[in-house]
Amino acid sequence: MSIIDMHTHVPPASRWLEFRREMQRHNITLSLCSSLGLDDWPQFPDSVQLRQANAQAAEFCVHSGGMLLWLAYINPLNADWRAELELCLAQGCRGIKLWISLRRENFASLSAVHAVLEAALELNLPVLIHTFHRSDALLPGEISLAEFAQLASEFPALQMIGAHAGCNWHQAIGLLDGLPNAYVDISGGMPEAGMLEALLADLGAERIMFGSDALGRSFGSQLAKVFFARCTQEERALVLKLNAQRVFNISETELSRARQSAAKLPALPKLPLPEQQEDHFIFAEDLPFKRAALEGLAALSEALQSAGLKRAYCVNGNSVYSLDTMQENRFFAAAAASLPDTTPLFPLATLLPGAYNWRAQLHQAQQDFGGGWVSPYLHAWRLDDERQAEFFAACAEAGFPLWINLRLHDWRFRPAGSAPRAVSQAELLGFLAQAPPGAYVFQGANKTEVEAILSTQREDLRCECSRLLDGTGLLDEMLGRFDPDRLLLGSEYPLRELGCNAYCLKKQTGF
């Protein structure tokens, strides 16, 4: 089946070939792209910046040999936006893209957008509008899906797509009721388990489109949202191809041309594959903010075995925010001990380095567990704080390995009422400079953090690679520079489907 990716962005010219080859690797037939700027993405682009961006998008599509179509990027606040749109139409644009320059400041009127939507209606052009639901305040000019819904209600004959479904899609449910002209795309953000199922139940398959947000996001991580969803083949076909084909009026002839162009591309080389039989980023039971799909350790153990895992290092979700961490650790150890000897589940003790009784916690953990889990992210302490140094020294002296969680899910959409803190690059570097020799696995490290950790050349420091799978080319770069044995599989279950990252790892390394 052909796949249409209706939300991508133009990369630098040096990556144009890579973009098309990544499309080919992930079986994406055709993409719709827009450019938001040449060197950076100014939030309120002037007329010159817009002209350069749209010229770049048109050139990229010519270069693609038919594998891409493009959308005209318009700033409604510019007085000459209509002249820019007319020029884009003459150059073959397929629709309109609106980003965040929709008003000068939050809560101001969106009246400038109305004129653009009226023109789109006259020209029968679909309009893709960026929407977002941040935990913090929206950027100036940015709109929510609720405001997008209001616009869609005012232009009921215009086909409009709310980009990212607000990205924090949990807050999108129910916003587009009674608006058959309003669609969403599922691009951007993490491949969180349950996203597509929730949107299908809310909107129906006819109003959802696949998009990746590439190259900022990887094709594989975004396709996983669809491939791992519990839905019918008919629903997948609508999301992956048929809805975008209908809305953007893409012919089978254009798809055939795109396939012919892709067939002429040289294949991307296969890269060394990190270890696939161990998983270093799993939570058992429910997290406080995410229900697990598998109920109970026995069901999780069976699923891990079915996934071909020999060992899965697992934290108890119930212990993440427990007032009595030691009690939860005892419960978890007893439950894990009741599993058959063949289980791949390897339980980790949750530890609080800043607790007054951290020594007692560690002593208990040494009796019942083969390793510990700490989270400066969720539990809000600094990695390089000298008050934690004694804890790390004690773990190293005891030969007790640690899994260090640097982040979970997406900071921009952290649950209301929780108090995670972003781990800074400076504190990570401070920790790496003073960490005693031991055994450490870092969870959730981004590209710059993985680079810093592996550049130490210390064999006792390793990283699971979930965040490298979320962006195009990140894993390739790290595998080209560092020993693949120091990069590990991590699923981030239950936030992601259990097999999601293993799928992405194989696709992005050419297997």
C-alpha cells in the first residue's frame, strides 16, 4: 500500500537526498512539505523570509523527481500575503501552511487569519494549521486545537487540518465534534501508545491523516503510531493514504511517478545493530500518569518473551511517586520472585539518593535486587549535587549497577500537578566528571547527552537509544562514531508500545 506523509519540512539542501532515501527506507511513496525558513525558523517571518522559504520548498519538490509536493507558507500578518500566495500557486503549491504567526500575542484576535481562509475557500485549497497544547504557555501567535475548531466552525466548507492534533492529543478529545471539515494529523511528538486509537474513537478514521514532521522527527517513530495501533486495515489505509489523497487531490499518476523516482535511488547502507535481546527502559504495572496495556507481571513477562527478549530491566511504576519506596520495592521483589525462572523480567529497585534513609534503601535493595533505578528528572534532584556523591560512591563500592533516568515522555506535555525537572547538560557533564567507576545505564538521553556520555570512552557508561530513534539521522551518527555495544534498546513501555522502538531500531539501521 502507498503511504502519503502529509506533514514534513524542507531540510538543508545537503540532506535532500537523505530525505528521499529515508522515505524509500520506510516505504513512504509521497510527502507534502513546507519550508519554515532557510537558516532558522523565525516565528514572525517577513516577506523576504517567506519568499525564500517557499522558493526553497518549490525547488526541493523539483529535486525530488515527483516524490514531494509542497504547501505555501503564509504569514497572515504580512500586508502582502496575497501576492505571496498567488506566486506560490503559479509555482505549483498544493495547499496552505500556517504556523504560529497568526496573531501578535496570545489571546489577541485571529481576524488576520480569516482573510487567508476566505482566499483558501475561493481557491479550493486545503489549509494545514499548526496547533499545540503545551503544559506551559503557548508561544506568541500559537493556537490550540480549540481555537482551530472555532476557525473550522466559521468556514464549514473549507478543508482544514489541525497539525499534530495539538501534540498533547489527550486534550484534543471532543474538540472537533460536529465539524466534518476539520481533520487532524498525527505528526510530531513521541510515538505514545494509544494515540491513534483514542483519535479514531473520537473522530473516526476519515478525519485523521498520517504525518511525520520529518526530518525533525523520524519517519519510523511516527509510522509506529499507526502500525502498532489496534485498528482495522481499512482504518490504516484511510490514515496512511486515502484521506490525504482525497483532501490534497493527489492522483494515482502522481503516486506512480513518485514510486518510479524512488526506485532509482541508491539504498541506504545497513548500520551495525545494537543489542536486541535486552530492554533497558520498562515500567511494570501502571505509571501514575499512564495505564499499562498489560495487567500484571505474568502478562508482561509473557509479552517480553514473545518479543524475543532474553532480559528486560524493569522498574515498578507503583514506586515512582510512592511515599514508602522501600515497601513498594519489597512488594515488587516478591511479585517478580514468583514468576517462572524463564522470565526475562529483571526487576530494579527504585532508590531516592536524597532521602534521609538512602543507606537503608540501598541495603534492602542489595538483598532483593540486582540493580537500582534513580530519576533526577521525576524526583527533582541534581545529578551533580555533592549531596548525592556519597550515594553514588556507595553503589559503586558495592558493585550495584544503576539505571539513571534523565527524562520520560515529553517535557512539553508533562502532567499537570507533577514536578519533574529538566536535567541540564551542565549537570550531566558535572556528574560524568566525578562519577566513580561502576555500571551505569542512562535512560532518555538526547543526542547531545548521548554524545557527552559516550565521548568519555568509559566502558561503564552506556545509553539506551529511545531518543535517538525519534529524530532522523541521530542514531546513524552515533553508530558511526561509537561502539554499538554501548547503545542499548529501550522501549519506554508503557508510554510506547512494547515493540515500537525495536521496530524503529531495525528500520533505521536498514534491517
